[in-house]
Amino acid sequence: MTMKLSYDGPFAVITLDRPDALNALQFQMLQAISDAADEVAASDARALIVVGAGPKAFCAGADIKELMDRSLMEQRQGAQLGQRAFDKIAKLHIPSVAVIHGYAFGGGLELAMGCTFRIATERARMGLPEVKLGLIPGYGGTQRLPRLIGEARALELVMSGRTVDAKEAERWGLVNRIVEGDDPLALGKQFMSEFIGYGLCASQFAREAVVRGLETTVEAGLAIEADLSTLAYQTKDAVEGMTAFVEKRKPEFKDV
Ligand code: CAA
């Protein structure tokens, strides 16, 4: 298999495992990622980590050889498959991180952008180079990139196909932070350990308020926030969290 789903304590781990082709995404890998997202959604994992095998790449994008000689409808179905797979990751009830330790191009960066967070090592290089192939991004890049880094910078990257290094990506907000180390999984675990100690209710409501609010006006977003924060007060975890504070002890959240 060129994509593996495994579990490591509280973490679900998706490994793109095709290092000889820099983990380039074949259609069967997109389907496997989509199926893996369903499996993770039904698991009791607290966070998802996405990594690429081998020292050179997180993922060099869609498999260009496979993209050739396909009919119009097949191309459209391929784009929809990639979009659906990455959207499932974006909509998981648990947070996710892509650990970019080398190249993340095209579909590879689009997969990373479907994750809640991205972290990168100094060696990371990222871009949406589709324009160089006479193409445009098709697995969510034209939509997620401007939401992450703004219209002007997104257009610069999409229309020039330029590669950015880890420092520029961090400055632009494309990655959350630059991390040091050679083991992507260990780096992902270390980063995600900040998020897994809290109840899933609060963590989900918080993420939902931010993500849904970005799709609408401030006024409608404030209404979403009022509803979700009110809902949070109704959870047993909120009672536990506030009681633990008053009793000066560590809360025990139960995701209810
Ligand atoms: N598809 C298929 N094979 C790929 C690939 C890709 N996207 N990227 C790399 N490979 C293969 C190469 O063909 C090569 O295989 P062989 O050894 O059999 O020739 C192997 O991986 C190693 O690659 P390189 O020899 O090119 O390695 P390099 O270090 O010299 O260069 C690179 C690395 C700059 C990432 C270069 O491989 C490259 O430019 N790759 C293509 C990147 C790209 O254009 N990605 C976008 C794809 S289109 C897309 O993703 C559309 C979309 O939105 C869905």
C-alpha cells in the first residue's frame, strides 16, 4: 500500500508511503486517504498526524504521469475525489497536522492545507506549481490558500508557481511554525500534544466557530459564536472545567 493508516497512542497517523516518487498522489491513494478519514472519524483518536515517508518529501503533488490522457469527465472526477478526501480531513471532529519536512507541492500542499495545522522543518519547500504544467490547482488549493494567507499572496503563488521556503511560509502564515528534527512523526506528536488534553466538545466548538465564521459576515459569525459558546456551557465538561478551577485541581474531561 502506498498510504498507511496506523494508530500510536492517542494519535491516528496517515503516512504517504511512496518515497521513490516523492509520495506523489495516485488516485488510489486519494481514495485510501478518503477511506482513512472515515476510519479515523469512527475511531477514538484525539488527533491526526499526516506525514510523508522518506527524507525528501511530504508529497510532490498529484502523480503527473497518471493525470495524462484522461477524458474531461475523468479529470473532473479526479478533482472531486481529491477535494472530497481533503475535505473529510478538514471536517474531522479532531484536529490534524501535516508535518512538512521536504517538498510539498501541488496536491501535496493541498492535502496539508486540508489539515487544521501545518508545521515545517527548515528543509521544507512549498508551492502550487500547476501553472508550470498548464494546469491550475484542483484539490482545493485555489480556495484554501487565499483563506489562509490572503488573496494577494495566494494569487502570487498560484499564478507564478513559485516555491517558498519554510521561513517565508511561516511569515505568511502558510505554516504555523518551523520545527527542528528529522523524525516527522515525533515532530507531529510533539506539536499535537498541546491540543489533545482538552475535552472534544470545547475543542470542536471553538474550531467550528472560527471556520464557520470565516465563511460569513462578522454579524452572522458573532451569532454562530453566541450559539456555540452557549452550547459549550451546557456540557458536563464545562461544569467539570469550572468546578476544577474553583477546587484548584486538574479537570477530568469526558467529552460530554
Ligand atoms: N508525479 C509523478 N512523479 C513525480 C512527481 C509527481 N508530481 N514528483 C516527483 N516525481 C518522481 C519523478 O518523476 C522521479 O521519478 P523517476 O526517478 O522515476 O524519474 C522521482 O519522483 C524523483 O523526482 P526528481 O528526480 O524530479 O527529484 P528532484 O529532487 O530532482 O526534484 C521536485 C524534486 C522539484 C519536487 C520535482 O520532482 C518536481 O518538480 N515534481 C513535480 C512537482 C509538481 O509539479 N507538482 C504538482 C503536480 S500537479 C497537481 O498536484 C495538480 C493538483 O492540484 C491536484
